[in-house]
Amino acid sequence: MEIIIHGTGTMGKILKETAEQSKNFTVTGFADELTNEKGDIIIDFSHFSRISSLLEFAEVKNLPVILATTGYSEEIFERIKKASQKIPILLSSNMSLGINLMQEILSRIVPVLYENYDIEIVETHHSKKIDSPSGTAKTLAEVIERNCREILKRQYGREGNNPREKKEIGIHSLRGGTVVGEHSVFFYGNDEIFEIKHTALSKKIFAEGALKATEFLVKQKAGLYSMKDIF
Ligand SMILES: NC(=O)c1ccc[n+]([C@@H]2O[C@H](COP(=O)([O-])OP(=O)(O)OC[C@H]3O[C@@H](n4cnc5c(N)ncnc54)[C@H](OP(=O)(O)O)[C@@H]3O)[C@@H](O)[C@H]2O)c1
């Protein structure tokens, strides 16, 4: 399969190296701005400011897109949904198998636990990460919200003299060093703590997940897909 990589940063380079080590893929494009690249699919690990021009290119060339970039606004999300009426798009804030399984586990246990446990999400990333909280932490919060019968308020960080409210999800971001990515969901109960944790030890897991997703997406018709669809 011929892949065009959009985004030449850390993840773009790892993806290129991983794809070139496999006989199933040929990298036919590697750029921060696509102009006339040809291939079967685009994989994007770039910057949210680049998404609109990327989608224009993909629509004109009628190419499927794996969108792995995080940090985009509601407005860009609407643009992505519109483009997905014309081309297949797979959107995932975390391409790793483990994080996607974590979402599956949450969707099963949150309905059982949320009434009696306080839920807090803690994510840690390297000091150079731009967006906080991480796209994955936001996705985990969405999964939790979808699986509660009542609305929980999102509390980003804590400061001041207010105690925790019962109906909230705490979301906390730690930044430092070279941490690839850690996500924990804590369920604090009376006299017990239950934690689900995923640690990414290398960014290669995201590249491998993205390549796995290409095999699925090239066979699909126009629409908006997630990693859940491929497992
Ligand atoms: N879905 C997943 O599983 C997953 C996993 C890891 C990372 N990500 C996301 O993928 C994206 C790329 O990650 P990365 O670690 O490769 O980041 P990075 O090293 O900073 O690379 C970002 C790339 O986008 C380009 N870019 C274009 N416009 C930019 C702007 N206005 N500001 C900053 N960069 C701009 C950069 O070009 P220059 O170098 O010329 O600035 C660079 O090539 C991020 O959104 C990250 O959160 C997703």
C-alpha cells in the first residue's frame, strides 16, 4: 500500500521508519504541506492548524485519511464531519491498541461504579507537548460521560478552598521530561481505590496502530470511523 505521511515531526518520522521496515507499505509522500503527492491513503500526525488544508487536499484527490493529530476545536471537528461525507476518515486521539481496550473496559465498568466512586483522570506527557489535557484524556472523559446516567461536571485541575463535588470528573495533566504518555482513570471509593492505567513506553505503538488502521480504512466507503471499528 502506498502511504502519504502528513506531518514531518517526531511522530511523522517514526511512522515513516516503521512503514519502511514493512514490505506491505511504500511511503510516497512525507510533508507538512501536501501539494501533489500520490498514494492510497494519507496518515496525519501534524498540527491542528493544518487540518483544514489537509482535508481540502484529501477531498480533491478523493483519498481516505487517518487523522491522528490532537488538539483541534469544535469548529475543526465539524469540518472533519463534513469531509467524512465525501471521503473515509478515521479519527483517533490515540492509535494504540491498549488505550482503545481501556475505553472498552471503561464502557463496561463505569455504569456499575460511577454512583459510588469519585472518578479522576490523570495524564502525564513529556514537557514539549502542546495541548492539555491530552486528546486521549478528553476521549476517556467522553467515554465515562457516555456511560453515566447523569451529567458529570469536568473539573480541570484544582486550586483554592472548594471540596470536590460528587458529580464531577477530575482531569489533571502532568508535564515533564520525556514521558511518552501515561493515562490513569482512578475510581475512589470508601476504603478502596480502583485504577485502570495505560503506559506507552515508546511512540512506535502509535505508528503501528496507524498502519493497522490503514488496512481497514482503504476498504471503507465515505464516513467517520474510530479505532473501535477496526477491533
Ligand atoms: N493519535 C495518536 O495516537 C497520537 C500519538 C502521538 C501524537 N499524536 C499527535 O500527533 C501530532 C504530532 O505529534 P508529534 O509528536 O509528531 O509533534 P511534533 O514533533 O511537534 O510535529 C508536529 C508537526 O506538525 C508541523 N506543524 C505545522 N504547523 C505547525 C504549527 N503551527 N505548530 C506546530 N507544529 C506545526 C510541524 O512542523 P515544524 O517542525 O516545521 O514546526 C511538525 O512537522 C500532535 O497533535 C500529537 O498530539 C497523536
